Amino acid sequence: MTPPPRQPPDNPLRASDEAARALARDLLAAMTHATLAVQDPATGHPHLSRILCQRGGDGLPLALLSGLAVHTRALARDPRAGLLIEAPPRKGDPMTWPRLSLQVLARRIEADDPALRAAWLARHPRSQLFLSLPDFAFWQLVPQSGLLNAGFGAAFRLGPPDLADKETPPQP
Amino acid sequence: MTPPPRQPPDNPLRASDEAARALARDLLAAMTHATLAVQDPATGHPHLSRILCQRGGDGLPLALLSGLAVHTRALARDPRAGLLIEAPPRKGDPMTWPRLSLQVLARRIEADDPALRAAWLARHPRSQLFLSLPDFAFWQLVPQSGLLNAGFGAAFRLGPPDLADKETPPQP
């Protein structure tokens, strides 16, 4: 078997194109949960967890987090985080499934806005329970940069404009 | 619906028990890939990616990484990483699927040991291709601590002895 073509070592990532932007938007639109990485202030290690996450009305990833969780306490100290958004599981090799790796800045917003709560519950009806608990809040996860992987040998660097809702025209 | 019982805010995690240790070992034994979080030296954000990973002969997570990848370059500068090991996808709510979040120290080892290569290929036969490329190497991911989540309301703090092979008796 012939090895796949490889990019030169100093530039293994491709510039984004319309197909990459469309795939990234599809992943964001379908998202119901994601993997979050925060900085653990006690150890300096990244700390990983699975979180409830959906695209908010402004097109930005929105998470519902418990203030008791390790990741939420870390975000309150350092808002720099990573977010991995994966396509729903399918057959075959998981290394070839599309996924979008974002670097985000986290910003806490109160969970008492009725419109926000209603929009969240439309996609996550089981969250009714958590919205009734005082320690849960919404967090906006604002993308700073992104890397889209559509399988081995197809990785694209994306900027915030590439990740905006498709109503927003991509920036040059 | 009654909210689930909640731990007090200053101690939301349970101490490990034999059932938690057994579940963690099962997740490690079944692993073929995982989610890695490294520190991006350019931004200070955690950076997430999906990697090939299996339990090595010594029981420690072992990854096969390309030297061209963003995550590998970051690990070479800062070996502190996070690793999320998830059960294979099943039906129902992904927030209730078991997963093991480890904080690990990464250590590169050369990929030219025939026994190591043979053991790797037994689980990952498609890696033959990558082992023939000069930029791929094995990385040992040595657990420093772990957090096992078996669904909402069941999170256990695990130490390195809890994560050892079951041939190794757990430490008190």
C-alpha cells in the first residue's frame, strides 16, 4: 500500500475552503455535547470532560455547566479552553470521522433569561432538571481559532469568520 | 421529577472503590483511540485532538503520534497532557456513557523496537503504514491522576495505583 501524500513539515495544515467551512458549520449545528479541555490550576495539566453544548442563537457554542464541576472551577480562573466537536458515531475507523477542534474563550452568562432557557430546552429537553438547580449556568465558548480534521491527511486551519453562521459571509 | 442527590460543593468527587477501579481498567483495556489535550505554546489554550492509543504491555497508555501534528510538537515542549478514554458509542444520552479523564505526562519512545511494534500492530493492524514513515513515534502517557465518570452524579477520583493492571494489587 502506498503511503498517503504528506504535507511538508513546516506547513501540515491546509487553508480553509468552502467545503471545510460548510463541514465545520454542520458539526456546530448538529452539536448536542462536546469534549472540553480546561487548564487545571492545581497541576498545570489540561483537564478533559464531556459537556452539554449546543450552538446558541448567535451561532456561538453555548454550554450548560455545573458550578460544582472541576472544569467549571478551572474556567472561572482561566477562560482559555479547548472544545472538540465530533460527528455522531458511525461505522468504521474513528480516526476518519470528522471533528472540529476549537480554541475558545469561556464567558459565564446567567441562566435566568427565559428566551435563552427556552432555546436551550428545545434541543436539550432533559436539562429542565439542571436549570432548576442553583449551581448551573450557561457559558459562551467564543472561538479564537479552529482546526478541522476530516480524516488522515485532511486538516484545515479555520479562523473565527470561518466558524460564523452561514448567514454571515466569510471574511477574506 | 426529583433532582438527583448532590454532593456538597467542596467535595463533589467520591473516593475510588473496587467497582470504579474495575471500570477504569476495562476502559483502558478496550481503548483503541482517545482524545488528547495538550498545551498550545503559541496561545496558552488547551488543544484537543483524537489519537491512536492502546494499553501497552506495562499497562500504561501508549500512543502512536506523527511528529508533524500540532499536538506532538506541543508535547515535545510541555509533556503535561490530558487524555479522555471513552467507552465505545452506545444508545442513549452520551452524558451517561462511562469515561475516564486522565492527567498524564508524555514521554517519547523510539518506534524501532520489534516487540513493541508487533504488540501495537496486533491491536492496530492499519498502523503498518504509519510505522513505515519516519515522523511517527510512540509516546508513553503516564497517568498522574484520574477522574472516572460513570454518568451524572457518579464521579470518582483515581490515583496511579487505581489505574495499574489488575495483576498489580491496588495500594491503600
